[in-house]
Amino acid sequence: MILAGCLAVFILSAFNVFNGHELLFYDLRFKLRPAIKVSENIVIIEISDDSLKNLANWPIPRDFHASLVDVLKECGVRKIIFDVLFPEPTPYDAEFSRAIKAAGNVYLPLAFLPGKYPSLLAGLAPGFSESAAGIGHINVVLDPDGKIRKIPLFIKYNNELIPQLGFKAAYDTLGLNILDKRLSLPVMAGNYLLVNYPGRWEKTFKHLSYFEILKSFSQLKQGKEPDIDLSVLKDKVCFIGLTATGTSDFQPVPLGNNYPLVGLQASVFNSLIQNEFIRPAGTLINLLIALLLFALGLTMCLRFKPLKALLGSLILGLAYFLISTGLFIFLGIWIDLFLPLFIIFSVYVVAIVYRIFIETKKRELLEKELEIARSIQQSFLPQELKEFNGLDISSSLQPAKFVAGDLYDLIALDEKTLGLLIGDVSGKGVPASLIMAQAISLFRIFSRQCRDCAKVLSLLNKELYGRTSSRFVTFMYLIIDTVNNTVSVSSAGHAPLLVFKEKANELKEIELDAGLPLGVTEDAEYNNVLFNLEKGDKIIIFTDGLTEARSKDKREFGIERIKKVISENRGKKSAELSKALLDDVAEFALRCVQHDDITLIILGR
């Protein structure tokens, strides 16, 4: 099972089976992370709703772009990065090209159709390539859920490596070559870089309006107070991109479903400038973590009981969640989260199912053994005896468990004399049933040796004393003489004995000189009580399981209710009266677990 679990963990981790779920947990950590500090030198110049309204419909004529570049140059901007494609020639290209060349710090974008051999989707109009300070691609990678989490650092086109636009601008700003090894990047397989979005769009980076910049510059030239202090642009790196409502440059990212892609370029640039990246742990590290958590979870589930194992699994899962989130927030390290949590709780479920399977097998084996014990116990009980020389007899035993601690016996001492025994071993289940078997075996020996009820109980007591492991046995033994119509009875702590007298139409309780239960003390003494049994009379004896039967509201059936049922059914035969009593108990304790063994014997003359 352990090897199969390790193999399953390896397959799930190595083949990224839960990649979609991992991405959701990746996004969750982005949302839990506070916004990180961004470079003060980054400014987003938005082509927003006001710019399109005041300048022209999209696309903005390129003479406006030329004017913006001239303004930014005069304001001392360090770099100008356009996240706007310029693939087709227009009448104002010469003016725009002049401005780009004069500024000497303008970066322009390309777009490619992805594939093994990428083809150019949107290049640059003639003259722009020669004028630009740098060129980079703006391709992104869409994950299966449509969100942008990573970018290709390079695209190979015509045997040339085209760098990503923000990446190219950052390396130039740092004075590095794009292949310089002085800045180590946490690149994923396939030459991809995770985009470290610093925070929500509206709460990060400094934002200025394209139109307001042009307007403020015009106000300065006219000697008016400008709406914007353009001096804030000195030495800044400006990213120019489309942010107007309903335009195509909004894409879903981990932080939300509408993020302008000019912000992606700024985020890439900011990561390199600040040297703050999202660092994927890699397949091997994630696999080792998954195997370690599998081992910890399995050890815990096999060592502790289910409730403690569940609590331990919850603590382990919470601890791992906090650790993985902390690593992401404070160190930018991205380790798998969904798969480890899935492993922790899957191990718990599988371990519990395995335990249930093992316990079920044990229970099945135990039940088979108990069935055998039940059969053996049934063999100790007397064969069904409904009549004996004018006596109408009904007897039943209902165990609370598989085996009972109650006992009874009907033994023909001769053709005219019947011995009737009922007893109850303290406790229930297997221990009580073993004592019951021992007691009934001894009774059958002593009852044939002696016709005195009290003497039989004394002999039984001496034999059982010291053998019952602190348990005791209540006994009632009756000898019915069908010739003289007399009953002799002796009790070892067992009561009551009810007799219905037909002539008097009266149910009475025989006063017994009851001695101690068997097995309590070696020298216990027992006495006989005699009474007559006339035609139509009935003897009713039972164990305390009948009186102590409980209802849903914890009430006991009680002796008075027994007497009431007997009185209402006094004219019936023994079997019918017995059924009436047991049916009433069943209705009283409806849907409640049987509290104790129930034994009932009714004998009518």
C-alpha cells in the first residue's frame, strides 16, 4: 500500500495532474499578499477614455504620438516604452519617426503568432525599426483558464532572439546585455518568466493621462498654470498603453479579470529593476515535498486513532498552507499547495477506509465466532416444552447482544414433577454467557441429585463462589408437584414471582425469603417457600431486562405495567399472554436499543 501511495504521489506531481487547481491556489496567494513596493521611477501613461474623447478615435493619429515623445523628451524622461503596435504605414509616420529618433530612448513592440516556428503577426511600419532605441515582443502565455501568469523571455525569429519588451527595457536601464549572467532570473522550463504583478492596477504605479500631459505642456507654453506638474516626469521610465474602457488590452491575471497589459510590461520591468521575482520551486522540490507530506500523513493516520488523526491532518494541512503562503509573500517562492493538501487529506481518507476494512473483517470474524457461541448457548437452553402433565408452558429469551447472561431451564424430575429455573448473571455479553453456561451445567447435575430447591441453590453457590470474577448470579428455582398441586420455590436474590389466582381473580406477588445472589459469599443460606397451584392459576417469572426496558425518554417499563398487561390478558393461554407482554415491551421501547437480556417464563395450570 505504501509503495502504491508513493507511485501515485509521483505520478500526480510529475505530470502536474492538478495543474488547474494549483493555478487557483497560486492566484489565492497573490490576492492574500499585500501590494509590494514598486519603483518610483515607473510611470504609466494611459490612453484612457478622456484621451480618446479629446484627441481622436482609436487609433490615435501618430502625429499625437510624435508630440507626446517630444514633450517627454523635453521633460527629461529616461525611457519611453510603447505598448502600442504600429504595423501599418500612416501619413504621420515621418513625423513620428523623427520624434523617436530625436528622443533616442523609445522602445517599440512586435507581436508574433506563437508556434514552433513563430511568424510575425504585427511588425513595425517602415522607418521605425531604425529610429527606435530598442525593440521587443509583447507576446504572453495564456494558461488553460485564460489568465496571463507568465511570458516568454525570448522569441526566436529569423535566427534572431527577440527579447520581451519590458525585459529589454529593464536590461538596458541596468546597463546589462540581455544575455548577461550578472542578474540571475528564475526562468521556468520553456524559457518562461512568471510575471510578478506588484498589486491591483489602481493601487500600484503612478498613473498619468496621455491627453493631460499634452494639455499641461500646451498650458506651460501659453504661460498658464499646468494641470499636471510635468517636472515629475524627469528621469522616469514611461510605459504608454491603452486603458480605455472596452478595449482589447484588458486581460485576466491572478489579481483580477481586467488588467491592462501595459501594466504587465511595467510589472516585468519593475521585477528586474527591484530584483523581485516569483521563483517556482521546480518539479523535483515539489515531488520531495509531496512525498514527505505523504509519509507524515500516513504515519500519523496509522499511529493515532481516527479523531486524533483527523485533528493532526487538519493541523498539518493548515501549517503547510501557512508555510507555503508565507514563502510566497515574503520570499516570492512558489511551491505546490493544492496537491500537498490533497495528499494529506486523501491519506487520511484512505487510512480510515483501510481501517474500516480491517475492522469490518475483524467484526465479521468476531460475528462468526459469536454466532457459534450463540449456537452453543442455545444448546444449553432446554428443548421447547409447551406442556407437562397439565401444565401450559411458554418460555422465551431475547439477548441484548449476540449471547445472553440470562438463563433458564425446564427439567422433568419425574413424570409428575417439573423443575423450573430462571437466572440472571450480572452484566451482559460473552463474559456473562460463559458464567451462564457454567451455572446451568452445574444446576442440571445438582437438580437431579437433590429435590430440595434451597439445597440445590446452596450447592450451586459453593461451586460458583470464587469462579465468577467478581460477578454474581441471581437464581430462582421452582419445583412444581402436579399431583399435590404444590410449588416449592427458593430464591438467590431473584424476584419477583407473580401468581395469578383464577378463583380469586387476583394477581399476587409471592413473598420470597430471598437469599444473597450466587457467588457473593461461600456460606450464604437459602430457604424454601411453599404455595398451591390450582387449576387456571398462572406463574409468571422474568428477569430484570423486562422491567428495565427503556423508552426514548428514558422511562422504564416497570412492574406495574407488567401487572396491568397480565390482568388485561389473564384469560389467555401462556403463549398468548407471553406474546402480549413482549409486544407491549417492544411498542414501549420502539426504536430504542435493547437495554438488557429479557427472559420470560409463564406457566399455567
